[in-house]
Amino acid sequence: MTTKRFLLFRCLTGIRVPISRKATWAIGTSSILLLLVLYTWLSIHQHKINSTDTTIPTWMQMGEGISKAFAAQLRTGDRWIIEDVLATFSRLGFGLGIGVFIAFALGMSMGVWRWMEAFFLPILSLFAKIPPTAMMAVFFTLFGTELKMYGAIIAFGVIPTLAQTIYLGLKDIAPERIDKARTLGASTTEIIFWIMFPQILPKLLDAIRLQIGPAMVFLIAAEVLVGDVGFGYRIRLQSRLLNMNVVYPYLAYLALFGFGMDTGMQWIQRKLCPWYVKGGA
Amino acid sequence: MKLILGVSNASFQVGDQHILHGVDFKIGRGQIVGVLGASGCGKTSLLNLIAGITRPTSGIVSVNYDGQEEIEVKEPGPDRGIVYQAYGLYPFLTSLENVALGPKLHLTTIPRRMWGRVTGSWRRMRREHLKHAEELLVRFGLGDAVRKYPHELSGGMRQRVAIAQALIMHPQILLLDEPFGALDEATREDLQRMLLVLYEENIQAVGQGKPAPHTILLVTHAISEAIFVGDRVMGLSRYWNWEEQGFSSCPGATVVYDKVAPVFKPTDSADFEKFSGQKNEIARLVFGGNVNVRPQDHCTFWSQVHANHGHGVTRDA
């Protein structure tokens, strides 16, 4: 066996054998291409059976669907995509903002003061077990179907995980680091914000990044149920009309948004916590 | 020699667990005291009492820096620096920032820093801190590592940074809690010699009639290290004659050994033959575990000093 063939064999069969960056990109791109090819084949196949099918639209039909979302509506002059983006992302921003703020206050308090830990931990553990989608009925009743309701659902969904991430991160800090800070003349406030907080910041950013997905799930679910604008509403409405050429691009926008947020959060982490990215803990 | 630290009849227990009992000693300015003891005998607890991280159940820990007023230790402070075996460095700060952290926290407050950012005074002050920190790191042979994070350094380098971090505060007393325990033999000896350099600075200062700048308590379980680095060796043990004193169970570890140790220069070779007698004595009394040691028989440091058997800064006490 030649060296090249042997290396290829090792890469294919060996456990976690490293591959080059170029190869990683090539394999990653080919997986997306394969998906597109499969979809194309499926669509062509379906249209041979039923030429008016809209459940697996052709690329041409998909283009029409995208244009429809971007075009100004005849009656109102509004564009769906702008309306939906504004509605969904303002709700997401509002909900995540409230969620992160409350989780930060709760997690920090529980990690710093034992009495806060004793008070909030049982409540938090209890609420963490209730699926946020099951709480929708409560929030519809309490807040109606306006912005506050969406914010409450997202916040309710992300607070337990985020607060516990912060709390557990603080609990993990070696006591000697805190004792040493005291011998260096740090006040309690300085220990909390200059010693403890920077150590959990990268984990907090990771947790926020991972919570964007669940937050989107809660939001889209609520929009599907009671929304009159937004991604969830549009997907529900258009799927009922079997306009999948609008639905699939909307799903792609959501995927792109998620990818963008992920990359953005990783960039923030690299900027704020270079030590963590380099492998420190 | 002026006394700088006094531990008077201090006992310490956690719940039902008796850790220290009747610990009583005084330390003079400029001494390096090796504190020995078996694992779990309360060495770190003693260091925590002195640092003010915990309070004794009974007894007093006091410091006396100006030779006049004794101050009871009630909480940690920048006058007592501490270095741990696990380094205790902050992973989010570079070596330089780790060392310059103390001056930032001790010499300024949050409002002052915030106002200083507006007026520009904070930047000037910070520049001074960083300059001083860099000088210290260069002195400790870490000139190339100032911008590196702790996880990018070797164990020996991290421990040097940790010592520099404590020393930048000019602590009156430096507490070292098994600082070289996790290091290889060569690095360990290298750092031991670094402490001997500090001791030499003490001897020079005393020779010039100035107060010795470094008083160090080195907690270790390595007998050779305590004797090589210290001018005095103390031993803590749970095996002492507590039954004769009327206790039905061990009331905690106490100081069972306290004697002068030979003083070495940083350039001297670590000739262990020179102190094999003392080493065997310590091994038997402090680590023996099967003898009812009478502490008063082996805690003779001050009588040795008064009989002019002291070395280094204790010679002229």
C-alpha cells in the first residue's frame, strides 16, 4: 500500500485521526451540496408524479416564494419579511435580554451568598422541570398576546439553565483564589465583579449561545399558536396554504440567523475572554 | 530581633474535629520558618489562622509591625501575603496583570478607578503598577512570560508568578503553603534558592541596621526543604503527650519541635549530610507517629537563640 493510500485509510478508519483544514472544509461543503442534490432529485421526482405539487417545490417555485416574501403587498404595501424579521427578533431580543438579566442577578446572588442559594435553588430546580411551552397557557392569561407574553415565555425558558450555569460556575471557583484576593486587599464588591465574574464570563457566553436555540423554539411555538405577525405565524399560515416555497426559505433564514448568532457569540467570547479560547480554565 | 508574629495558645476545631491545640510561638522579623508536619496534621489550618482566613476557636494570633502595638489578626489583609501549592493565579489575567492585581485592588477603590478613567490619573497610576510588576517578573527570571496566561506557563513559572504576586504587596509576612509540592526536583531547588536570595536580602538589611524586608513561613512536608531554606524549623504533630495532660482523646496537633536550622547561601550546595542529624530527629519526633513527644523538650528555639546558637538574622537577636 502506498503512503498516500495508507494515510487515507487511517483517516477513514482511525479513531479521531486529525485531518487538514482544507479537507475539513471540503467534507463540510460536500455535505451541504449533497443535501441540495438530494432535495433537487426529490423535487424533480415529485413533480413527475404531480406537476402542480407545492409540498416539495422546485428551485423555480422556491424563487417565486422568496420574491413573494420580499415584495410589497398590494393591499397594505408591507413586506412580509421585514414585518416578520422585526416582530420575531424584537421579541427574541426582549425575551433574551430579560432572561439574561434575571438569570445573571439570580445566578450571581446564589453563587455568592449561601442564604440566597438556599432560598432560590429549590424554586429554580422546580421551575426548570416545567416545559416552557406548557406554561404558555399561563402567560397568555397573564400577559395577553403582546410583546410581554413572548418575553415572559423566552425568559421563563432560559432563566433556569442560565442561572444554574452562573451559579455552578461560581461554586467551582477554587476558594484559595478568593482568599488570595482578600490578602491582596480586594473588597467584597471587587471580589464579586473583578475576581469571580471574569472567571464565569466565558461559560456564561457559552450558555447564552446555547440558549438561543431553545429561546427560538419557545418563541416560534408561541407565534404559531397566537401570533399575527412573525416567523412562526407566517410559517403556520403558509403551510396551511401548502405554500412550502415560502416556508422552506423561512426555515433557511432561521438557520442562517442561528448560524450568525453562534458565530457572533463566539467572536464576542474571543474578544472578551482570549484566555479561555487559548485553553485556560 | 523584633518580634513580628505571635500565636498564643491557639486552638482550632471544625465541628467535632479537633485540628490544632495550644499552638504557641513567636516569630522574629526576617526569619524564614519551615513548618513541617504529616499530611492532614493542620499545617494549612495554622497558615489560614495567621492569614486571617479563619479565626482560632480559642487563643490569639497577633502581629506587631512597629515594635509597639500588637494587633490581633481578625481578617485577611495585604500585610500577610499567601502563596498556595495550586498557585491561586487568576486564569483570565496575564502574568503581568496577575502580579499587578494587588496594587490595583489595594491602592485604589472602584469609584477612584472610575473617576481616574475620566481624569486620566488611573492610566498613569496603572502604568506605574505594571512597570513595577514587570520589574519584579524580570527579577524572577520571567521577562519572557509577562504577556502569557497562567495555563501557558510551566509549574515552576506559575509559582514564581504567584510569589511575585504576593511580594509586590510588600507583605510583612509571607505565607507559603506547600508551594513547591507539585514541582519537579530541579525546579523545586531553583525556587528554594530564590527564597535563599530573599533571606540574603534580610541579612544585608539587618547588617545595615534596616528592618529585614521578608518574613516567611514555609509550610512543607519535606524535611530537607524546611532545613535548607529556613533558619528555624517547627514541627506540628498530633502525637504528643496529651494523655499526660489529662485528655482522653487527641485535642489536636501542636508544635512538638522548634529549633534553629543551619543557614545556607543561595550559592551553597544542598549538602544534606550537614543536617542529617537534625533530619533524623525531626523524622522521629514529627513524623514518627508512635511516640508521646513532650513538646517542651524539643521547642528550644528561643533558648538556642539566647545562647547565641542562632544563624542568619537570629544570630544577633
